[in-house]
Amino acid sequence: MKYTALTLFFIALSYCSTATADDVPMSVSKTWDQFDPRAEPLETEVVRESLHHGIVLRHIRYVVGAFGGRKTRVAAFYAFPKDDKQLPGLVQIHGGGQWARPDAALYWASHGYAAIAVNWGEKVIDKEDDPNTDWDGIPAGFLAPSHHNDVTPGEGTLHKVPHPWNSSWLLYSAAARRAITFLERQPEVDGSSVGVTGHSMGGRLTVLTAIDPRVKAASPSVGGSGYLYTDITGVPGSARRMRADRELYRSTLDCRSYWPLIKCPVMFLGATNDFNSPMEKVIQGFNSLPQKNGAMSFTPHMNHRFTADNYAARVRWFETHLKGTFAFPKPARVRLGLKTDDGVPRFTVWPDLVSPHKLKSVRVYYGFDRDPRARFWRSAKVVREGDTFSAACPVVDLGEPMFVFANVTYDTGKPLKMPRGYNDTQELTVTSQCRRAFPHQLEEAGVKPNGRRERLIEDFAHRWRDWSLVSANNRHHWNFETHKINDPAFVGPRGASLAMDVTTTEPDNTLAVIIDVDRWRGYTGRKPRRYVALVKLAEAGRHSVSLPTNRFVTAEGEVLKNYDFATSLILTPGQKERPGKVAKPWQGEIPVFANIRWLGGEFAERPRPYLKLGVSEIDADAAFRKQFDADVKESVRREAQHRQ
């Protein structure tokens, strides 16, 4: 009897209980060597079919493989424009806790793709009794037994020894690779032009899947950075914890080992304050791509979401690399100059002005917090001289690193239909490389610190430029957040009150003013806390609000003592934050805020927010210098590679 490679692979997996340490692959290539996603029949089932404004939508299910002797299947939505041929294909991979949605497939089909949204998470996607994703008892998806992250053996895993195929991640990526096989075999699809995109956990799966040579373009978002199990530079203990064999995990499952193997063009869609793919980790992975065929688009101040001009970069990326109908701008060239006449670092940007799209703006952002999840990104004043844009970036404290990048926005002149949740746009934003300077570099260059403290937090002269806006037009669920009070210049004085002016259009409202403390800083030993002050605004009109620290209380009744470790300030309706105490939803228009400021109190030296309890200082210089040396070596390697 003749066996295909995939059949032999599945047979090997069926004898997982006899696997020994000698059988365990120790690299990405060896992990995937025996997996041929084309080898076995898909056994595709069509659950139902419908037509939506000229787009065919099919609810389908197909075989992933007989892992451990158990045949596994995933459900999906497949959509394509009726009667069209030679369509580029697109695999869409949903995020954690989510499920495949018909809207996702329909959106990409409306842009001229044959798109498949894979339901790897196993949740119901249409009718309860529909044939659905079935991992057949293997720990995967979000039902029992659920997602298994690491390589350790456990109940239902494929091996009884540490092994990469114990992790659910490989099963999900196998499902995505089989989705590519499905697309290749559809009569309306050009199998030589297939892309992959995914969000959050789906972003990570996009990186894992993009090494498949059939993928011609990829766009992960807020997931897939890799390096999450290594410390943030200068922040000991900040790495994610894992009970598994870290070396085996790193070499076979961590995205850091996949980035160097990706050959297709990659567009990473990110958020500067994302919890799941911290910005520096993304850049570290992105810089290990084997060739200059990538771009990034980061939304400033956001966590795990984007604005329309950034999301448009993903859509235009696939138009460029799968359809050939768009000319994507080149990422800007940048330089961070530390040795200046006035001792103030200067960031210089050279955007792509050869692009056929009209340059709309160049914005420079810089910040200092070591942890990118809590970092406030200042907006620098940009000056244009001919084709060169530059911005001064004053440093507050020579003991902390600085990080700088530019967002370059173009007007494409062509409105783009966006997915649900976004306004249509003709703008497109491309992020430059991020530059950083460590304390020893700042000192050696003669940078002069500007340690001035500020009482005025926000005068809204630039509207909401320094904020993250969620549901900004929803009268009941608006949520406005800034990390500005974590910036060393804007940290609250000891004993100060937080003051602001608020104008409402209707009476009987309650505003929630929130100060988040130590969010994401579990490595310090301090517990993250959320302090809320509920402000009753009985009348319509302008209100002067002043909130001392004792007005901010956690749900458990703990009172805020000071602002030393604050990570963000949030403004939102009272019933959204404390529904048990505030029953009535917000009335009238979204309020107008003005002059958010600190009143009274005295400025005091702030403890280093990343330090553990009881530790007054650490010697991070060695970590910074080690990372600096690694950056230099990586830069030399990449330049040599690109000259070949």
C-alpha cells in the first residue's frame, strides 16, 4: 500500500503514546516537514448556501486530519463574487474567544476575493445543530477540552512527552493551511495568489501559517510578535510565565522562530499600547524578516484596535500583492540624531514622495516608559524643509530609554469601503521603523534632560490627539482613555486633586472618572487596581469638577493614596463602569471636556514604576547595553543581507 506524507504523519501521531525525546522535532522546519496539507481528501461538506448582493456565501466544513487516529474537522464560511473567475484567495483567521463570521468572508468577497473565514475556535457559527468544528477530544478551541498553549503533555494531547504537536497552535495552523488547499481547488480561485490575515490569536496563526510557500501576502494584527517569554529590556520579571520546556517551545512554536522563515510580503497591523503584541516585540520579530518586503501600520494610544486609516493599510496591502491594483507607499526612512547643538534629540523623516498618492501628514511620536503597554506617546512638532521632515524630542530623564517613530498618512484619492465598525476612508497610514536610544547613549551624546513637570494635562487644543477613543459616537458607551498621566512630566503631584470642566446637554447624568494603576505591571508584585470616582451632574450645562484622591475608590472599597503608579486616565458614562450603582444610561449628547489639570499638592520624585515592591533601584545598564549590541549586530546582518 502506498502512503502519502500526510498519511504517514497521521499514522505517526496515532502512536503518540510511544513517542520518546528522540522523536521530538526541535525546529520549525522539522515540525512541519511531514505535514503535506494537500495530501488527504478535504471531504468538504456544504451545510448551506445563500446569495448576498451578487456574492455567494457557503457555510462549509472540511477535514483537517486524523490526528492521533481521530479525524478532525473545521467549519468555515466561504464567499466569492458570483460568476467571477481567477479570483485571488484570502484566508481570514478569527481571534481568541471569537468565531468565524459570515461578514468577514462577505467583506473580502465584496473587494473581489474568494475568502474563507475558518472557525478554529469551535463555537457555534450559525444554527446550534449544524455540523461544526470538531477536534474530537484533542485540547483545542474554546470548548472542553479547550485551548492548550504549550508543549507539555496533558489529558487528550497527542503525545505523552513534551512535543510541539501537543500544542493547539499547530492544529489551528494546520486548519488554516488546509483552508489554502480548499481555495486552490475552487474553480473560481487563482490558487497562485492566496493571502492570509488574522487578528489577535488569529494574528499569531497568520505568522505561523505565512511560512507556507503558497502564501503570497500576509497581514497579522495585534498578535504574532513572538518574544513574549523574554523580559522587556530593563524590566526584570516581565516575561510571560510558562511551565513548558521553553527551549522546545521557542524553537518550534514561538513566532520569533517563524519570522525569519517568512518569504511573502507582510503588513503588520498594530496598536502602540497593545497587550498581546507589545510594540518592541513586534519590531523585533518584523526586523528578522529575511528581506525588505514588509510594512507596519500602528495606531497610536490604542490597545488591540485601530483607526480606519491604519486598517486601510491591510486592505491596500492585499490589493497591491494579490491583485496588483494598488501602489503601496514605501515605509519612510528615518534617523534619530542624539548629538545636537541644543542637546535635544531630533528625529528626521524622509517619506515616500514618489508614491502616486498625495502626502497628507507626517506625525512623530515619542515616549519613555520601558513597558510599551503603558507608554504615553507624545506628539512632537514636525517641521518640513523640502522633502525632509524633522521634530525635536526633548528627553525628561536620562535614566530612561526613549522610543520614537513616525506615522505617514496618504490621501489615496479613492474612497475605500471598510468593514463594520469603521467609517469609509480614502486615507492610508504607514508606520516608519521605530528608533530607540538607551540611557548610556543619551549620556554619551550629551543629551540635556528637561525635567519640567506640568499641571495642565489636557487643554484639547489638539482635540483628542493624545487619547484612545472607543465608541466615540455612541451616547451610552463612549470611552476616552489617555496614558498621559503616566508620562514623567504629567504624573500627579502628591496631595493634588484632578480637576476638569464638563459640559452636558441633559440633566441627571453620572460621569465615571477612572484612574487605572499598575495595569500590566504584575511583574512588580503590586496588584493592578482600578479606582473610580462617580461624579453626579444633576443639571445640564457647564460643571467644574475637582476630585481629591479619596474620591477614587476600587470596587472593593480601597481608596487611592497617590498617583505614583497610575497608568491611564479614563472618562466614560457612570452606568457603563458601575452598573450596580448607576442604573440610568447617559442622557443627551456626549459631554464636552476642557482643562483637565492637577490642582494643589506638591511635586515629588516619582518611584520607578517598573520596580518590584521594596526595591529602590536596579542596575539595568547591562541589559540596555546587551540589547544595544544585539541591535547593532542585527543592523549589520540585515544590511549585509540586503546588499546581496
